[in-house]
Amino acid sequence: MNTAAGKFAGTRILALSIVAPLLIPATSFPSHAQAPAAGVKKRAPTASSAAPAKKTGQAAKKSPAKTASEMMGEKYLAQLSRALRDDPNATTYGALSAFAAKNAKNEFGPRAALALGYYDFSQEKYDLAMGWFRKSLADKLLREYALYWQAQAMLALGQKQGALEQWESFRREFPGSVMTEQVIAFLSETALSLGKVEDAQAALDGYANTASKPGLLLLRAQTREKLAQLKGEQPVSAAADYLDVYYRFPLNEEAGAARIKIPSLQATLGEAFPGTPVQTQLARAEAFFLAKRWPEARSEFEALLPKLSGTDHERADLRIAQCDVQTKGHPERLSEVSLTDPELDAERLYYISQEHRSQKLEARMLDEIEDMARRFPQSPWVEEGLFAAGNFYWVNLDRDHATEFYTRLVAAFPDGKDAPSAAWRVAWSAYLGRKPEAVDLVEAYIRQYPSSSYIQDALYWLGRSSERSGNMEQARGFYSSDVKRFPLTYFGAKAADRLRPAPDGIGASPVNVPEVVAIIPPAPPLASMDIPLSAEIQQRQQRARALSVIAFDASAELEYRAAYALARSPRLLVDAATAAVAAGRYSAGIVTMRQAFPQLEARRISDIPDEAWHTAFPLPYESSLRGAALGSNVDPMLVAGLVRQESAFESNAESRAGAVGLMQVLPKTAAKLARQLKVKFARKRLSDPGYNLQLGSRYLADLIQAFGTREAALAAYNAGEDRVEKWTAGQNYLETAEFVESIPFTETREYVQIVIRNADVYRQVYDATGADVAARPAKTRPVVAQADRPAGQEGKK
């Protein structure tokens, strides 16, 4: 999307960040989304800029129902608008133009004009766009969007004075608009370019959120600096703003612009230059360290050393040494640091132990951890060290040694952040080792950590234990409890399988639910979707729906979010998520739907509206996905579940490791697959959904064929084939679920369960096409019962 920001001087300020966080991580809009422009970044404005609700407790009267003719007109407008956005051509443009002319006297005409104006604007046909935007001003509901885009077109045409007047009119007429932040920025930038510095400052000072937005704060600093120059005054307030940007937002690019200005202002102001507390300076340095920006962190701490004493000085020394280890690979630097503060010394010993771990110096790693535990037994770094030692052995499948450290951790830090994971691994090791205390350990785990994410696992394994001991009624009690509490989880589904009639399962009755199950807290109740809404919120709803009709989906999302900020109705979040998905922001829609329905995995399909499931589990590129999957003899819904987890359907996604596209295929792997499929390989084509799905589906099918189960194939897809070889060699798993539970990498273990859960939901929400393919295991290299594999085969393919 072209924006007017790139058409006039000074837009570097806007490009730095006029973006406020939404309720989800910030993500740039797809080029087809009609979100308000905010400099060249094309990101979403804050939803919190809306004015406070008036009469929020008062329910408004419902809008009159649309007539059949109005509904037909709205439907036709939506069809034409989306066609113009997604597949523009002269015929569609002409049809929408005719529709706008025919409906000029009702609301549909101006809205069609707004869609046409935006299309022409995106094609850099600014004169044509201006004509459409003028016509769209007649729609009261969407007038603020018409004003906004008309001002953008004026900027693009070089009509700065007209654009400034338009921005000022916008601020007076729509003080609570979701586009306020962008408008403030454009208004101020345009005023500055016209030499109207006081107008720019008035706009920035008049906006309550300026100081909390790094882009606007930087703009205010520049405005105050210019105003001081014009008045011949000292730029003290400008310096304060630059410092505020520099220290409060150290990781933002605005801080870099502020850094350039600070030395000259310091020289100009001398003793009048505002001071900055040392703790504020330390916070900036620590921010770089936590972000793993080692060179910047080292530079900041080193510059601060002369100003520091006591614990602060020691911490800076330690940070510098830690940065040296990360950048120069000199672990001895940590041993050279002299520390008197116990917590800092414990931290130092922990990092030394982890350096030894990375070098596979087991004995030295253990010496440091034991020294730390002896000297600082209550330090949280001891918990970190014990957990790290346990993990060292856990990933190498040495469960006995791992259990020793996990047991010590739970005993010393029963309420620590790692205690639930450590305690579960102790219980699981006992179960896998077929030890007599296993059942007691698993039940004790439920009692101690009833809200743990491992409870779904615990219920299933208690059911399996009861079943093997011949207590079928109790087994059904555990299984039915798992299914009821965790219906959309891997182990909830496994429990449901065991409740099938014989011979596939043990049947669903009679049932004896053990008392330990009562300890598990229920899922939080679903919030009502029918919370009464005030007149203001209903107006935002209506505006959002009108925006959706003309395919301004990203803008509709912002309106729904602004409405939700005023009235915490899940209905508004569902609508925001739906609009996000319609705008191509699938990840945003998925995250938002989980906010609307917490603990989604604890819900049944029937508990939540169908539209919510389709939004939480979107299926774009469906035709290509089904074709590619079935062409490789793999379940399309399994592929969909994998894509949702790998890329959230972002076709241009690229990982740090270089994996690309929907199925996150590495170029090296893709080249081999292309030769196998006898298609031409081109790295740039990996962002093409159809091509990526074709290669990725084939790779997944090959892994299923090689490893024998979906679970092992998915583990290999996530962690690598060699690792799965290692995890299965010589292991006597009695069932595939034991392999899944035993995957030593938490990320991979969760990945396998989530993808299979996703696939199950996709089958229920969409259809069962291809499900039989997924359920049909290959006959080679089964994951279970592999104790008879020859020794010495670890890592071989």
C-alpha cells in the first residue's frame, strides 16, 4: 500500500514508529488491508485512543432491521469491494463505480466511493481518488475514514495546507477516533513542513498519549527544538524529550535518532542540560542485556562503571564479562570477576556452569552447580542450576541422573517456576521405568500441582496404570475425567480412544471416578456473549461492520478492539478476530480468539460458536492445501494443523534458521524435494503457498513413511531426523504416547501434541476428508517397541 507519508519531506519521523501495541503482538498489515497509514510502516494504531465511553452502563436501542432490498444491496457492495481488493480489473471497477452512482443518495453509494477512492489511491491515481473521497464524505458513519484518506490524497498531491486543515478538522470532529495517533503525527509533521511549529506543538501537547508513544515523543522533541530556535530560547524541554526517548525506549529505533541529537544539545545547554538518574541509565543497559544485544549492553555498562559503586558496580562488571563470553567466547572472564554480593556471585557461578555445559565438560559443570548450591542454597540461581543439570541428563535420556537433580529442585524449591516440570519428569521416569511407586508419584503430582499443564498427561497415565492392573472401572474414571476436562488435547483424545467399545478400547461404563480427580480445578466459565452495549459501543460496532462490507477489514478490527476496550464483551473480540482473519492477519485472529475463549483446549466444539472455531482455526489456501496433501497421500487436516503451528498461514514467514513459507521448509531440504517431485526448484518460490505446500506435504509424507507414526514424523519435522533416531533407539516404548511423553525437548513434545490437536479440530470444524490417510500408519520403523533394534545405530538414517 502506498502512503502519502512517502510523498513529503520529514517522513523519517513517522517511519520510526507511530505504532502503539494492540492487544496482540504488533504485525504489519498485508498490502490489501485498508488500515490507516502511519508513515511507511503501515501498522495498526492503538485501540486505546478512543474517548471514554459515555453512559457505558446504559444499553442502547437496537438499530432498525435492514429491509430485504438493503440486505441485497449490502451483499452486492461487499462482493464488488472484495473483488476489487483481491482481484482488481476494469470490469469490477466499472461495476462498483456504477453501483456508487446508482446509490449516491443512500449509504451504499458513499461507501462504494470510499472503496473506489482507496483503490485509486493505492494505484497512485490521486486525482481520481480525491473525487471518490469527496463523494464518500456524505456517509456519516464512515466520514472520519473519508476525511482521513482525503487528507492523505491531498498530501500525495502536494496540497499540504489543505491536508493540514483536514487533519485539524478531523481532530475537532472525531477526538475519539481509532486513527488519532496517526492523525496527530501527520498533522504535526505537515505543520512542521509548512513552518507552523506552534501548531505542531499544540497538537502534540494536546494529545494525552504523546509521552507514551516513542514516535510521537520523538516528534515532540524535534518540534520543541525547532520552536526554541525560533524563539531564541534554550531547548531544555526538547532535551528532556530526547532523553526520555533514549532511556525509556532503548530498543526502539527512535532511541537511535535521539542519541544523535543528545551530544549537541548537551554541549549547547551545558549545566542546564537535564540530568538522568544513574538507575535510569542502568535500566537502559540492562534492557540491552536482556535483549541479548551484547555489544550495546557491554558499551553501556562500561560507560557507566565510573559512576557506580557497591552492588551496581559489581553487576556492571559481571554484565561486561557475560557480554565478553557471548561475543568473544572467553569463559574465563567470568572467573576473573570479583564479587561480594551473594546473588551476583550465584549468578556468576550459574553462567560458568552453563559455559561448561555448552562445552560438554560435565564434571566441571557439576562442580560449579554443587559449589553454588552449597554456598547459596536459597538463591533462585540454584533452582536454575539444578534444573539445568537435570536437563543436561534428560536430553541425553539419562533419566536416573536427571531425576536426582529434579528431586533436589522440588525439595528445595517446591513452589519454584521449574518445580512442576521437574516433579513431572520424576514421576514420568518412574512410570517409564515400570517402578512400583509410579502411580503414587503421579497422584501426588496432581495433588501438589493441580493446575499444571501436565495434568492431562497424568490422568491418561493413571488410566493406563489402572487398566493394566485390571481395575477397569477406575481406568474409565481417569479417562472420562481427562476427556471431560481436556477434550481438545492430545492426551484427552487418547483417553477418548480408550473409552471406545472393545476391541479398540475398554468401553465407557461402568465408571468409578477416583477422589484425586476432584482436586483438579475446572475450566473457567465462558463469559456471556450477550453483554448489553452502550450507544457509543454499538456505533463502533456498526462502523466496523460497514468497514468490513467494503473490505476495510484491518480498520474494522481496530474499531472492534476500541469497542472492546470500553466494554469487555467477548462478542467484540470474536468480531475483531474475524476481521483480522479477513484482513489476512491469521496469527492475530488466532491469538485474539484465545483471549475471547481462555483455555480453548478445555472446550468442546459445541461449547463455542462455529464462526469462532473457523477464526481460531482458519483454513486459507484450502484448495492448494488439500491438493498437495492428497497428492502426497497425507491427511490434509494434519497438514493444516502443521501450517497453523509453523507459520499461522503467513506465506512469507521466515525463521531465524532460514526455513521459509507456510510449512517452514528449509531451502536445502526443498531443493531435494523438488528433485524428488521432478519440479524446478527456486528459493523465491518457497513463499508461494501452492509450491510450499507441495514440497512440505511431500516431506511430511516421507517422514511418516520413514518413522511409522504421525508423532515421530512431527518430532522429526520439528527437531530433526537424527534426534528422533536417538530418542527411539533402544527404547522400549509400549505405545506411541509413551514416546511423545518422553520427547526430551519441551518445544518438540508440545509441538507434536499441538499439531495433532490442531488436525483433530480441523476435522471436526471442517470435514473428515483425508482423515483415513492420516490414521493409516506406515509399516516401516515403528516408534513403539524398538528395544530389538541393533545397538550402535544412534544418529544413522
